[in-house]
Amino acid sequence: MSSPLNSNSFSGSYAPDEVTFLLRRLRLETTPLEQREENIQSGRSHYSEMIGPEDAPTRDRLRLFRECLVTNGARMARDIATLAEALAASADSGELTIISIARAGTPVGVLLLHRLRQTSPHLRLSHYSISVIRDRGVDLVALSWIMAHHAPNSLRFVDGWTGKGTIAQELQGSFSKWSCTPADLNSGLWVPLDVCGAAAFAASSQDYLIPSTLLGGTISGLVSRSVLPRGEEDQLHGCVSLDHLRRYDLSRWFIRQLTLQMAEIPPSGKPPLNASGGSGRHVEAQACLAETMAFYGIADANRIKLGIGETVRVLLRRLPQVVCLSPETQSADVQMIRRLAALRSVPVEIVPDLAFDALAVIARANTKTSCYE
């Protein structure tokens, strides 16, 4: 791939032909977890203005990751293969430009690229990873460059999964207000797993723990989550390179493992069915969110995270107050969540008729909770 935006494109620890990150690499002072929560909840800072320290994954976390890969890796491989078939079927122009949402969407985008090269060699394929930030929207600087080099109708936005549907909403909101939005732009979100009915296409809607959820930069190309310092909203969104974690990096190893599993899955030869629950499921998700907020006396919806993946991320990176589980959640994922919760002394409640397999409530700022790492 060519180098867009001068020095602001790179491939992280992936191969150059697997992804181009369109992010500014910045140097930022890290903010401790408790201070970040206080700044976010008080409104002093937006979460994208701060970055926390990212250390090497602990032995416990690596053990959980490998166990999860054994349990759920084949399912993830099938969902990626299904998503790739749907993307190929949608590419009627002969070009497909995958735009993954950094950083949870990046491994999915790389896996899709590998699968499509195997099964759809007739397509002209590209893969970029850009930033979408809650309340700040899509990085339109990066997107403008992509649209200057690729047909807008070839673009497909890809993420790792959905929780409350925030990224899907940010895509729709950004494009509805942007005067340069092409009429033929497909602004929907394509995901292997959609638990809230927000995706344009999903391979599955039955929640499970996606293995890459358990690691951060060491499975996403040694790139931090995206950041956008105050006063720089008109510039390319940024990130922090995690070169200090290079010896722990599993990004390309993970791609190899899943690609081998996908190689055993034959193409179906026909466009797959869309498993997204759509508007009905989205209404159900919003009702669950409102009920949880009322029960715990919470006014800020950002303190509630829906789905197994988002629950695990809270247990790993935030200050959790409580985790709620459905009695129907499959036992392997339940045990994973319980073990993470026990490591941080977070209570786990079983909630009958819960509309999600799992959800997490983030504690109020200044609440003392031990940090997993």
C-alpha cells in the first residue's frame, strides 16, 4: 500500500500488506486509572484526551486468553469466514476497501483480508484502520484521504463486535452531518458479532467471548486505543505506539492461528444470512440499559456496558462495581468472567430474564477497587 498522509501511516506490528493505520503517533503522559475515571465522570476530560499505562499482559491474563482461544477460536473463525462472504457478495464494483475501527476492529480487518484473498481473488482489496471516538465521531481527515484513493461505494466499516451500538451510532451521526458524505457510501457497521441489533450485517448475534477481547495492544498491532487531544479535533486522530511491549506481541501469531482454522472452512458459495437482530433487538437492548440504570440509580449510560466482550473489557481496564450474568450464559464464558471478577474482588450477580448474557456496571469515581494489572 502507498503511504498516505506522509509519515502518519504505518502498519504497527502487522505486515505492511495487512493493514495501514491512519493515525498520528503521539507521545502522551499516562493518566492513572482512578484519575481517568474521576476526570471522565466529572466532565473535566473526555476519555479520548487521556491514555492509561499499558503494561505487559500478566500470566493470568495470557492463560485466560489461550483457554478462550481453545474454547471459542473455531467459532470466531467461522464468523469471520461468514462475514467475509457477505462482504464479497456486497462488492459489486470489483473493489472492496475494508475500514476497521481501531483498535478492536483491527484484528478482524486483518483476518477478513486474509480470508478474502483466499476466497475472492478477483476483488481489489485494501485495508485501513481508522479511529471512531464516542461523542467525537469518525476521523474525517483519514476518511477523506481514503475516499480520494478508493471508490466510496467500495468502503465497508468493520469492528470487532457491538455492545450498546455506540460505534454504529457515531458512524451514522458523523455522516449525517458531514457535507462531503457521498450518496453511495455504505455507512453501516459490519461485525462478526452483533449483540444489540446495531450492525448493518452480523455473522452472529449469539454472544460469546471473542479471544482478542482479553488482550489490548499486544493483539492489535502494538497500537494504543485512539486518542484526540483537546484543541486538535480538526486533525488526524492519534494513538501511542506500544513498542515497549514488542516481546509480548501476539498480533501476527493470532492471525496465523485463526487463518489456519479458516482454511478448513469451505466457502458456502452463496451470500450468507444476516444474523443482526436489527431494530427489534436494539429496542430490547435500550430497555435493558434503562432498567439497569434505574435499578442501580445511575444517570450516565456510559457507566453500563452490555455484552460479554464489553464486560470483560471493564474487568480488565476500568473500575467495575458489579457484573450481572444471565442464567443462560454458556458455562465456559461464565467461568472466564467469574475468574476475572474474582481477581478484582468484583461481585457477580445472576439476574433472571436478563436481556444480555452479561453486563457490567462501572463504579463511581473515587470508589476504591483493586486494579487487575
